[in-house]
Amino acid sequence: MTYIEQKFPQDFLEECLNIALHGSETKATEMKRVSGKMVTKALETICAFANTKGGLLFLGVEDPDKAKGQDRLYGIDETPVAIDELIRKLETQFLPKIEKIMGVRIPCKLRDGKEGSVLVLIVPPSDKVHSILDDGTWMRADKSNREMSASEITELSYRRGVRSAESEPVDVDFDLLETETWRQYAIKRGLSNTGIADQLHRIGLARKVDNVLRPMRAAVLLFADHPGALLAPIGSRADVRVFHYRGNAKISGEIPNLLKPPKTLSGPIYHLIEQTREYVFDALAEGLTMPNSGFETAHRYPERVVKEAITNALIHRDYRLNQDVHIRIFDNRLEIESPGLFPGRITASNIHKSGSFARNPSIVNHLRDFPIPPNADANEGVPMMFSVMRENNRYPPQYRVKDTETQQAIVLTLLNEERPSVWEQVSDWIDRNGPIGNRDVCKITGMDTLKASKQLKLWLEKGMLESNPVLGKRNRVYNKPSAEAGDLLSIVSDNKLEKPTSSLDINKLENVYFPFDANRMARTGNLTQVSPPLSERTPPLSERTPPLSERTPPLSSPSSTLPADDPRWAIVAPMWEKKKVKPEVMQAAILMLCAENYLTLQQLAALLNRGAKGLQEDHLAPLTRAGRLQLRFPDNPNHPHQAYRAASAAER
């Protein structure tokens, strides 16, 4: 089924309702009242979300420009037949069908004071390109939908791997493909001798254009002696360029820091892969060792990893782009840059689990019919790279994306040094808990503050970590470059919580936080178990102030955090006017701020103009021990989304 209605964790429901009450329409959120006219527009929004980066469609909610707070909540019973029509059309109106659209009904108090509900449709980002029957193909702009042009549809199809340049016919003479490489392939396949044009047609590597048989681009790449030269007239490249630098950086200038002139390698893919491997290994050679099997060249990097990286760069690249594969050798790293972006739903953060996506399936399949296939790992190559680097005590492969107007590429970096043992501890902590700070590093590794700071700086320089400067120097946290902030859509569409999410980011979903208690979910073993209905909870969510996670962090005054008419001004003003206040003043302010809502340490630090560490140790911890503050996750004090709320008299 396309549409499945499910229950979700209570925190998810609360945050969704917060968006409905106080959020604005963005690239990943839209609100609509339920009416007969709504169905067509809702289908366009769903199509646009799927073709962009996913999103949340709130039904039964007024346009944010027309109403505020609880006045937005009209509910889905305003025109229930329209909801039924929309859900029915989810199954029939999209080409191809959009999979795993999920819905959640959120009970709430409506604008007229009656009990009702709104419906949130969760649309995951798709790896296909979707259209609506008789209504075009849509994509999401900043706050609205836009119909795509034919060229935009084609471009998106290439980006997502729905279409591949390898399947396009090209104007190249068949005689130029009848090479020694073709003969090796034909013998291995046992092809009959009916001419290369006929045989390529029979195996799907040639087709007729205006009744004239033409080879496909894949055939040129597989069998031509110099495919790059043959494809250059149509604006495509297929060679490899290797740059070997002295030192750890590329120095531009009159005299570049190259150890030798750049090397251009060309040939049919089967031979080009091996040719490139040999050249790179020769450049990396450090001498000779004497293992049990005899003499063997020793390399800085595991040989199997480098082989796989080169193979992937050549067989999975986007061959419609006018770019070569670039390999850069530095003293401290090896970089392999492959033209094109990640196809399908592969990202830098999930490629170690997802493996490769066959952007060029014909090339991949036909390479397996050569005498010694270079791609025999059957989609296990990338996970193997991570495993082998770990076994050899090396840092994991790093993937990053280049996506500019002039260049689209994936850059793989392999670091040329051993991985310190503490990296595994830090890496695992980030995977489980999200961004890490200096204090966290000290706690899990036993380092002192200075040593932890130096180690974090080294990892920054190596590109293993990136800094989040939003909280300022004193509260700075670090994450892996490939770590994605809370891809909630993929989590809920798979109906699982693998780890706590940080921020919901369907195009970073405007930094709205969804703090799940993953430990509770693991204990119950059931994602669908939730707390009592929202209508039974106090205080009513419709009376809550907008979540601080939707606001800009303070720069120099509380006005950059709170609007001028916010009643919390009076609470936080003394902390901004004075560097020191009495503990009882600070703690009274904390209890007032947390009277209705759970607030995180970072949110409180931003509001109170104080460092997180001192605030935690001097005020939050004592208030919690005294029972005056409640933890949002009492069973997991170090939960990455821990938050605090003032305890009522009964709770104390």
C-alpha cells in the first residue's frame, strides 16, 4: 500500500502539533485546511515533497499567514469526504506510485474549543521521479510547489539514477569498437561471429535510431581503445587524471607542488581500471617486504580498499558529465573524485550500509563477463572498505559531496595514518548520541581538557570531524562530516528507531527537534506504544510557547532569541544585564522558564546567557537532585536530547 496510518512516539506527536500551532511553511512543511479544492493541491505538494527531499503535510491546519496558535486548528472533520478522496488518490494518481507515505492523526483541542484531530502525512524523499496523472511533475520551492520543466525532469532523472547516460545511443562507428578488448569479451561470452553491430544489438548494447543501428555509450566505454576521445565531441569525458603532490595540500602558483607531471590514463573500462590501479600502487609504493608468499610491494593503504575505490569511481560515475575521474595523492591522504552525485537514496552517511547503487547497470553487468571481473564483490565492496580499514587500524573512508553550478562529484578520502584507539570510542559515541563536546571526550577517553581539545583540533584538521559553531566557543560540539541530522522521514517510513535522532532535517526541516527516547523504545520493543492522548496531558499543548529550537540562537542580546513581546524577557533580563547573579535568582529563573515546557541545556544556556557547563553543574544538577526539576528522560541522564521541566508540588 502507498498510505499507511500508524501511531508514533509521543514526542513526535508533540513536536508535530507544535509545528502546526507555531511553525511556518517551509521547503519541508505545508499546512492546509480540508476542503474539496484541497485534494488537488495536496497531491501536488506530496508529489513535490517526494521529488525534492521529503516533507510533512499538515491537514486540518490553516495557512500560517491567516491564523496563529490554536486558531489555526480547524481539524480534519471540516470536510471528511475530502480526506477519504485524497487517501484513495494516493494509490492511483502518481506515476510511478510513491511508496511508504505514512499518516498520523494527532488529537487536539480545535479553534472552537472542541476536541478533534489533525492529520500529518509524512512523505519520504524518493529515489524515483514522480508525476501526477494529467497534472504534471512537481518540485518543492522554499514555501510552495512549482511544476518542473522537461529539462528539469531529465536532470532529476539523471541525478537519481532513474536514467543513465550509458543507455544513450552515440554516433560512433562500430569498426572503432572491434578491438582486442571486444574479442576477449566475445570469446568469454561465446558470442557467434555475426558481426559486432549485430552482436551488440543482441546483447542490448546497440539500438536503432531513425532505423539506423547505433552503439550505446556503454559499448564505447567497454570496448573502444580511447573512449574519452570518441565521446569528447558530444561533451563527455571518460579518462582518469592522477596528480601526485608533495606535502599535504595543493599549492597553486607559478610552480605547483607536483612531484611529477599529471598523468592521463585512457582505455576501455576493463583495462582502465587495472591500468589506474597499477599506476597508483607504483606511486604509493614504499619499498619491498618479504611476506611468506614472497616479495610484495607494501603500500600505505590496504590494497583491496584502493582497488575497490578506483573500480567504484569508474563504473558508478555519471558519464554524461564533461569531467574526468581525478585521483590526488598527498603525503597524508589519497583522494578519488568521481563525477556525479550519489544516486537513489544513498548518502555519505549511509553508504557504508547501503553499498553501491548501479547507476550504470549495463557496464556493471557486462564487466562481470570479462575473463577476470574487476567488480566481483556483488554490492559488498563499500562495506568491505570500511571493514578492512578498521581491521588495519586505519580511519574509515570519508565521503563528501561537491555540488556546485560547475561541478558535481563525490570525493572519497583515505587517510594515510593509523587510527588512534580513542577514535573508535569517539566515533561510536557520536553514532549513538549525536554531536560530541570537549567534556564528553574527557569523560569517555579519560583525557584531560587540554589533551581532548588538541585531539579534537587534529580531527578537525584531518576532516574527520566538523565543528558546529552555533553555540559559541565555550559550548562548541562536533559531528562527523557525513553524519546527517535526524533523517526522521527514513526512520518513520521504515517504522524503526535505530538511534536517537538529533534535528529533523528534510532540508534540515528548519532545525525543529524531535527528541525520541530510543532507550524506552528499545525496552518496549514497539514503536507504536505511545503515552496517553495529548488531550489528557497538562499543560494543554495549544497553550505552549513556540519551541526554542525554531529560533535563532542569541548573538549579543536576548532580543536575538526572543521576540520583543515575549513574556520571558522579564525572566532572563537580569542574566543579560549582569555577569553574576545570586544562585537563588538564577534558579528561580530556571524554574519559571521550565514551568510549562521541557527545555534542553543548550536552550537554557542561550536564554540565560551562560555557559552550558557551569549552568549544568551549578544549577540544573542541584535542582534535579532536589526534585525541583524533572528530566525528560529520567532513565538515561546522558540522553543527547535531555531536557528539564519544573516539577509540580504533587510531583515533588
